Amino acid sequence: MDAGSSSPASCRIVVVSSSLETSREIAHRIKALSGDNTSESPSSSEVIHWTIKNKYYTAPVHFHPIHLEGLEFIELDDVPAVIYAWKENEPYRAHMKQLVEQTSSYNPEVSLAISMAPTTDEELEDFFFEHGFEYVEGHTEVEADRLDPSATPGIRRAVDALSTIMWPSMIRTDQKTSILTSQSSNSVATEGEDEIDLDYRTLMNDAGDNGRSNIQHELEMLEKWLENDDDEDYENPDDKNGGYTSLDSHEQSFSNDPWTTTTPGAPTNVEGFDDDFTEFISAPSISSRTESKLDDDSDSDLPSHADIQAASARIFGPTTSSHSTGPDSSHSKSAGSEPELDMDSPAFDLTRVLGTLETMKDEISSMPDVRERRRAAAKAALGFVYGLEETNSELDAAARLA
């Protein structure tokens, strides 16, 4: 029987294993790590309900644990995520080949292979990558994952990956207090604004001062998501920072306090992001020093400033500043005139941004060369950061003139 008779397939996560018990176990572990403390479904239940919840949205979804032998009887159309889990002494390579044969006509957004036991197989990542799955080490304890949120891979990586899906059940969480709208004289938020147009300044200010490591991790996760590649060549085995030496080596390019706002009355020391939506909206500020450093950098893997600007323009569209840098721009307005603040426009169209990122992700993942994928992912991620910074600067300038 297909769980789709009672729950939509588009909100389903199929969990496959040679043991139904293992399938249920991994589903419950992911649910527990995400912070969903609702009572567990009975062991006889066909589905395990999970609500992805954070500051900005909730998304009711469900796991459908099944036995590997029953996969051929499951309808996978519209299912966005498939997880294969296994324990010690199981023929996971043979099982994966069987799984791929039965799912070859489907293209889920997220495909994970989670090991529930330690292994000495050093070629696992490459093996699963060749079959379209991301390998995740799931044998660490839930408590250990919670103590080190930046630890990857691990069950937390599964939570991160599943949270990147644009679930049709996603509902925006009502904000009790908007940092921007609380400043009545400077507010650029509008009533009746479309739900998808999130209050940009609220998101940015709400990041707080949670440390460079979390911000850096979020940028790295965006790069990973864009590249959709965990190829071993992407990481340096001697790199304790997870393979992103090119980004970490330019730590000074980012401002030390990228989330600080000087807007009067804005709260400070706000608690940092505690959810996975940060992969889309959290990014470090780029100062003017970053521009010259990126242009002059000798690391050929880093995109040039022109590349970053081009990526930013593609993601966000033309910005106000991009049209005001011409030689006659200073004469386009009278000496006493000031830019007019558009009170009815959202900071940016989140639908456009996410759609463009999805398109770029598809383009990058189809590149055959690992080095080119890495370069393209860095270009897109830094273009995203640059665009956010430009938008923030324009909002600050407009608010001061309002």
C-alpha cells in the first residue's frame, strides 16, 4: 500500500533499508536532531510525521520507511527525497545498485546514503557519488551532533539537506516583532506584502553576533548545495577546515562584525540563526577591501570581482547602485534632490532569487570537471553574498534619507 493514499507524495521522504527497523530508526534520529519532540508514531505506523520548524517557516512532511524488497511497489513520482540506510555487515554496494535500478526513472532533489556503522571503506564517497547519492556518516551519537553543529558529515547533514527542499507544505511563521517595522519612521515594510517576500533587514539583523565560524559554515553549505558534489577531490585530506581553504584563507576579506547595524533603535546581540533556512539568507558582509583583494588574488580557483558582480546581477537582477555609477550620474539629479524611497517594494524577490539559485545549481552539478564545479560554486555563492550586501547598503542609505 502506498502512503500517498493519505499523505501527498510531494511531502514524503522515502527511507529504504534491508531492515524496516533501520529505516524507522534513521527517520526518528533525523526528527529528533531537528528538535521535533512530538510523540513518536507507533512502530506499526506506515509513516513517521515530521515538522521542519524554525523562525521563518514550518513544513509538515513525513518519512515513509520501507524494506528494500518493497521498493518496487512504491510510487516515487513527485517524491523529493530518498534515503538509503544500512548497518554493519550489510552488502550496501549490492543494495545501492539494486536501489538505483529501481529508481533510475526518478530524479529526487535529495538522495542520501547514510551509514549506521563505522566503516573502513575509503571509496564510499566516490561510490555513492557515482550512483547519484551523497554519503553521510550516521553512526555518531545525536548528542555529539548537537554539541558540534558544524560537524559534517553526520545526521545533521541529513537535516540540512532535507531543509533545502522547497516543500509545498511550507508555511511562513508569523513574526511577533519585526526589527525593521518596529522603527516606524524608517520602515520600508508594507502591509499585505506577499508571504514569500521576506523582510530582508529582519533576516539580516536577526542573525546577531553568533561568531565567524557559523557564518563561514553557512556560506560553505551554500557552496556545497550549489555544487551538489562531495567528490573526494574537492577536499584536501590535510585540511582541517573541511576542504574550503580558499575561503578560509581570505578570512580577512570579510568584516569582523558583518551583522552589526547602525540604525538607531535596532536591537543588538540578537540570538543567531538556529535553523537550516540560513543556507538561503545568511551570508557574511563583503567590505570594500574584499573587492580589491579578490581582484588581485593569485588563487586561480577564486572568481574575479567581475565574475562575482555578474553572478550577483544574475541572482538579484540589476541593483540601484549598478545604474548610478556612470559618468553623468552625479548630474542626473539637482543638487538638493535626494533618492526617493520606494515604500511599496520588498527588499528583493525571494522567489526569483531561489529560482535562479536552483537553475545555477543544476548547471553546476552537470559540469563534468570537478575543478570547474568548485569554481562555479564559489562564484555563485560569493555573488549571492555580494548581492545581499549591496541590497543591505541600499536599504541603509534609503532609510537614512527617509
